[in-house]
Amino acid sequence: MAYKYFPDYDKALKEKTLSLLTERGVSIEDIAELVLFLQKKYHPDLTLDECVYNVNRVLDKREIQNAILTGIQLDLLAEQGKLLSPLQEMIACDEGLYGIDEVLALAIVNVYGSIGFTNYGYVDKMKPGILQKLNDHSQGDVHTFLDDIVGAIAAAAASRLAHTRAHKGAQDAEDTKDAEDTPPSSDASPSLTGPKPSIAEIGKERR
Ligand code: MG
């Protein structure tokens, strides 16, 4: 069946995804902190707000919402003891050889290419911030899927941010070059509507 776009349904899906993350103890700011951890070294002027913005854009994507909904559902069912054995025990105990939690997280990471992939590996190893909390099994909560999902969202947002900034840097360099190449105003043709804006100025207006 062909996919149909229903704005209300898509909005509801994102809201449900966000509310599930909140219910499981993860805020957008928590994920943004991970993005800051991953990217601050490369962008010293990076702010938490810019990280929040990129996390939100990642969470807008349907396939990422689907991965979050699926992973959290499995965590919840394991917490309630409702899965079939031996899957129940494997997920409830976060068994090291299970590995499907990492595979599901790759569905998120893969959307944003190789930078996302390397950032995911790094954040998974270091387990900063919220990831450390999610990996604490002392309270009986099951976050077998959620810890990988959160790391993957952060890695995807870090990749998005890196690509956006690289694109903006290239655009700025292009604008500077255009401005330098623009002939002095005395060489320009007279105009009835005043001086022509430079290509650089037009570029700025478009951004
Ligand atoms: Mg896990």
C-alpha cells in the first residue's frame, strides 16, 4: 500500500515518541548534552540550544521514531515479564551477547552517514551523562534498547550538526570569494533602481 501523508498522524507520532522518551526518563536536553560532549571539541562556539535544535530535527524523522517506539516497547514488555523465554531473560538482563539492541540503534545512525557511525561507537564506549544513568541496572528498570537508542540519536544529531556546519562554512567561503570578485561600483552599469546588490548580499538574504 502506498504511503499517504497525514499531517495530524505524523504530528501525533512525534508527540507519542517524545512522551515515551520522557516517561522513560530521557529529555531532549539530556540527548543534546551528549551531542555537546561529542562535538564541542570540533566547534568551540557550540551551544546547547544548537544541539537541542539538531536533536529535534533527527526526532522529526519517521524511521527514527519507529526505531524508538519499537525499542522502548520491547524494554517495557521485558520490564513487565511479558516476553517469551529466552528472549525475556536476555533483554531483562541486558545480556552481552544479545546485540539486537545495537542493531536497532544502527537504523537511527545510518540515516546520517559515517560521522554518525563513529560518534555512536565513541559515545557507546564512554557512556557519558544520561547513558551512565540508563546503564545503571540497580533500580530494576530495563533500558536494554533505550541506552543504545539515546546514544544513536545523539550520534545522528552530531552528524547532522557537523554536516550543516561544514555546508555553512563552504557557503560563507563562497560568498567571500564572490564579494572579492565583484567589480568596484564605478565599473558597474548605471541603474534606475539604485546600486545592484552583490551576490554575497543576495546569498545572505536567502540564508
Ligand atoms: Mg543496550
